[in-house]
Amino acid sequence: MEKRIILRGLLAGAVAGLLSFVFARIFAEPQINQAIDYESGRDAAQELLDKAAGLPVEAAGPDLFSRTVQANVGIGTGMILFGAAMGALFAVAYLLCLGRVGRLRARSLSLLVAGGGFAGFYLVPFLKYPANPPAIGHPDTIKERGSLYLVMVLCSIVFLVAAVWLGQRLQARFGNWNATLLAAGAYAVAIGIVMALLPSLGQLADNVHTFGNHPTETPLPLENSQGAIVYPGFPADVLFSFRLYSVAAQLIMWSTIGLVFAPMAQRLLQPTAKSPVPAGSPDPVAA
């Protein structure tokens, strides 16, 4: 039974990854192209400033893959595989919740777990460390940024699981509604403390040493030695649109996982009267 559930999660995740890629290809890819154009223009302006100051200029290396390959084959394959991986994790979480979070139908539980996955895996970490397009983020901070984001994801997932456990423990005493509110409040407080303790990306040591203390890594206007602006800062509209479409793509992914998985789980766990109950399946949960 567990293998059949996980296989269905993989299938739902792959479909979700494909739909997310289609959305991102249409809406997010133009923002990425604008960010790359900005980065190229800024690099050219920086080279001119370096030459004027007598500094050595390093030649940019060739791209291993063209933008066409990256935007289609690369991102498409990556998002489908990522969706399948999230679908498998979703199926594991579904199995853990099955029969332990109240008397929910298989479909309702699918949507509930998908909502928790979207919030825990993406939305909450995004609030602290939002997605950035090319030209934002410095090479020297890649390792630190990846580690900090991973800490946020792990804390979010652990606290979410703990909140579900706490809600179950409080249900008998406070009732389902109040227990849910108390558990959600505990989660918000715990994750808020983590967000307050973790540094912002602009405050990383390499950024402070090179650019000063700023809240983010978003490039500020490029100035010459006299303080005159020779190239503008990163376009706010591009940054906003990219982040908006990033959230929308993840929302599409997790919603699709929940919606595609739901009827498959319903047929497997709560068959009709004419269909035999699969051997070894858990007792169907009631409405």
C-alpha cells in the first residue's frame, strides 16, 4: 500500500512540475531575461570603470549551455524532477497523517497536506529569504545563502510537524478550533524567532566588507569615483514580478499535487461498494 501511495505521489508531482514549468516559461522567463540584460549592462559599465582606474579586467568565460537550452530543457527537466521529488515527500507526509489528524476524507487530507507543504517548504522560508533573479546575489556568498535557506526550510518543516502534534495534544482540552489556533500561534512565534535570529543576506560578512551594511543583496546604483551614478540599481518592477511569479509557480505546483493526488487516493483508500478493498490498506477515514 505504501509503495502505491508513493508512486501516485511521484506521478502527481511530475504533472505538477510540468504545469509549473509551463507557467514559469511564459511569465517568469521574460523577467529572467531582463535580469540577465541588466547584469550584462552593469558588468560592461563596471569594466569601463575598472579600465579607467587602471585595474585589471577579467574576461568572462563562455556559457556551457545557451539560454535556449537553459530556459527549456534545463529548467523544464529540473522542475519536473523537483516536482516528482516533492510529490514523493508529499506522499510520505500523507501516509504519516492518514488516520492521525481527524476523520477526514482522503481527498480533504490530500488538499490539507498540500497546503502544509506549500507553506512549510516554500512560503514561510520565502518570507525570510525570497527568490531572486540573476544579477542579485554575489558569488562569494553562495554557500552561506544556501546554508541559511536550508536552515529556514528545516526549521519551518520541523515546527510545522510540531504544531500538528501540539494541536492533536490540545484538542481534547480546548476543542478542535481553539487547539488549531493555539498550535498555529506557537508555530508563528517559533518561526518568527528563527527569522529574527538569522541574518539578512545583505548583512553577510562578504557583503558588508565589499558593499556596506544593507538589508539585501539587491544591486544599488553603480557610481564612479566622483559619486555620479553611471548605471542604475536593479529594476524594482523586475524584482517584484519575478518574486510574484515564483510564488505563483510554487502555488501551482503544490495545488496540482493535492488536486491530482486526491482522486487517486480516494479510489485507493475509499473504494466504492462495488470495488474490493485493497489488501493491507488502512481503514478508510470517515467524512
